[in-house]
Amino acid sequence: MIPAAKPYIGAEEREAVNRVLESGMLAQGPEVAAFEQEFSEVVAGRECVAVNSGTSALHMAFVAAGIGPGDEVIVPSFSFAATGNSVALTGATPVFADIEGDHFNLDPAAAEAAITERTKAIMPVHLYGHPAAMDAFTALADKHGLLLFEDAAQAHAASLNGTPVGAFGLAGSFSFYPTKNMTSGEGGMVTTGSGEFARTIRLLRNQGMEKRYANEVVGFNTRMTDLHAAIGRVQLRRLAEWTAARQANAAYFDANLEGVVVPPVAPGAVHVYHQYTIRVESGDRDAFAAALAERGVGSGVYYPTPIHRLPSFGLELDLPVTEKVALEVLSLPVYPGLTDAERDQIVEAVNAVAKAGA
């Protein structure tokens, strides 16, 4: 079976962890500081603050911006639950707006229609590694005096018109979960163009203090360990190579898959293919996935239930594109380690299943 995703941890990552273990400096220390500095090259030199997860990155960014009870933040419902959870954890209300069906990202027109007098911010998600329409969202935020955040958990090194994701809004949030395009084992990163905002994140992640026992605000414990940062630094050095491999795999699928809708790329966008997500518009998507599995090809459905319909939110909303896409999307293996034979097997399986009308 070709798995839907396949994290890579090699000898160099193990050596980096052993180096930290031997140093005795296991918590937030020099490896974290180095990882932050090195990751800044991915986001056009913005300040970076490492935390213990992508969800923490989202949450800390909202808290640092002063978002809380009475505020609304517009987000897509077609995403991982953390997108909505991170807003709700502040006491603010996530307002779920519809997506556009080509790239599965928040629709600027739908976002604007959702703005109320309580709206404080907008946070598009660069879903599956394709950048959201940040030029439109930047203009929208400026027009209405709103804060702009980016959920870049799946989009390391993606860009739009030459600007990398994580370098548009007040803050971008990345995840280093094991199945992301690069991992630190677990972890996250907040990126920002504001030194003051970055300092606030540093306070919040460390019990409200920069100096030991000099607690300036009520904070959290969301620090990244040096063990995780050491893994992240190794993976970061391979990110460009791995991204190119993902893009090459995607191009091969674009050219050879039949009977399904392959993911288009917007003009000026660099897609980094955290997932290669097709749409099964004819037939049963779940039956399609089962038929692929019978042919030795794993796949994944991200996300079968939109966030607003999860029991944690339980909302009845009219989001027609979101509902339609949630029934049709299917993500195929696209990770860098795919062999030529595996790519051919995936193409043959998809085309056979599509032709059979599963």
C-alpha cells in the first residue's frame, strides 16, 4: 500500500536530537533561537517566534492582537478544526464564510459579506499548500480597518506574486506536525513584521516573561523545546528540495490523471502541495477511495465535515461551495519520497477507477 502521507526522519535528525541531549539544554534555548532566525528566510525576513504547535501559533497570535470576547474573526469552515478552535479559545466568535471551489480557500466576496460591526479580523487558510487570494484580502482588510492573519499551517514556502505566505498580514502561523511539508516532530511558528508584536508572542509563550521571574503579563507555556527545534533546523535545510519534488510529482499527476478534476494553480501562485487534492465530481468519492485502496493506493479526505458542522460548534449555515467540496475532495500521495513506479501505480489506479465510474 502506498500511504497517503509519509513523514521522513533520517540519520541527520537523530544526530541533531542526540546533540541536544548531550548538551543538557533541552527546553527553549539556542536551537530554538537558531531555528527562528533560519525560518525567517522563508518569510521574507519577518520575525519568527517558535511555539509548541501550529494551534498554539494561531492562538498566541490572536491573544497578542487583543482579540477576545465580543470580537468576530472571519475564517473558512473548510479547514482543520484548529482554524476555528484558535479563535474560540480567546472567547471571540469564529464566523465561518464560504470558499471558492478552485483552490478550496476562503472566498474574498463571501468574507466581505460576513463583515459586521463586531468583526475584528479575517484569517484565510492557505489550504493544501495553495496560497489564498492575499492581494484581495489585504485590500479588504485595509478597506474595513480589520486585522489580517494567515493560517499557513500547510503552506511552507508557498507564495503569491513573489511574496511568501506568512509575510502578508499582521501574523502568519505555521505548523511542524509530522505530516507537514517539513516537521520538527511537533511545533509551530508565528511570523510577523512587527517587533512589538513578536515580543508580545515571546512573553505569552513563556508565562509572560522574557527575564526569569519578571512576569510582565499573564502568559501560557507554549514554548518549543530545543529537541524539536533541532529536528526542524535539519528539515528546513531540505525544504526547497522537498518542495520541488512535491511540485514535480504534482505536475506528473496533472499531465496524466483522467476522469477527475486536478487542482488548478492561480496566476502568480506557487503551490507547495501539502496535499494533492482532486475532486471526484461523478460517482461516490468514498467508494472511489475504497477502490484505490484495493489497488494499493492510499488516499485521504481532508475534510469530510466542515468545521461549522462539527459537534464542537454545531452551526447551521448556508455554505454551498464548502458543502459540495467536502463531498468531492480526495487527496492523493504526493510526498517527496514517491518513486517513479509508485507515481505510475497511482495514475493507473486513479484512471482505472475513474473509468469504471466508482
